[in-house]
Amino acid sequence: MGKSVSKARTGTMRIGHGYDVHRLVAGRRLMLGGVEVPFEKGLLGHSDADVLLHAIADALLGAAGLGDIGRHFPPTDERYKDADSTVLLSDVVAMVRRAGYKSVCNVDCVVMAERPKLASYIDSMRSRIAKILMTDPENVSVKATTCEGLGFIGREEGIAASAVCLISTDE
């Protein structure tokens, strides 16, 4: 049985929330928000493990009622081995548009990492994400925070990201 895609009614706005976490390991590059961040460790995952783009993808899919990133890009599928998450997010944007949503009104994200410090990369991340989402950079907010040494993030074992979005059937 094929996947059915329902068309949203005109004037519809929906919100979505996404969250992702990956373990930090040696020997991988660190990709966050579609930007390579110089660091001695990278994130472990089937794809490039960009937690920020994965959280945004889940937020968009959730808002459109289309499931989650694991449903569309399962880690058991070799097609997504070492996949570029910017391509995956572009595919998600296309799915959301096919479901009848014409615009991403805004996205608000938080990256939780003890290190590396991300302040100097935030503007590049915002621009990269905005381009993928086909929206203006002012509609994309990316913030970074630490966990004050607490938990797996505080111990520098991993990085997490959270995102919320608003999508609309209007342009």
C-alpha cells in the first residue's frame, strides 16, 4: 500500500517540534546546521549525523503530519549511509510542499553542546538552513547553550539539538 499525502486546506498553519542527539567520537567531522565546525570529534550516526538539521527535519515532518526522519530515511537503509543531511532536509522540504504547505514561516533551534563554542558559526548555519528551507535568514533562529557540565552533554559525550517550526499553506 502506497503512502497517501493529504493536501492541507488554504489558510492552514501548523507547528512542529523536533529533537535529535548523537554521540561524539574521534575520527569523524563535525557537521552542525550544514556547516563543518572544526573540532577534534564528530557525531556518530548512519548519515553525517547533523543533529541540528535532523531536529529541523523532524519539526517540519511533524508539523505536516508526515511522521519522522527515521521513517523516511531509516538507518537500516544503505542509501543513507554517510548521507549529507542538507540533502535529507531538502527532501523533507519537498515532502512538506507536496503535502500542501507552501512556506516555512520560521524555525527556532537550540544546539546543546559543552564544546566546541559555536557563536562564530551561528550566522553561517542560519544562512545555510534558510537556503535549504527557501526562506529568509531572519526566519531562522539558531542558539547554542551548554549544559553546565551536567549529563552526557556536559561530559562532552554527545551533542543534542531541538527545533520548533511554523509552516503555512500560504506563501
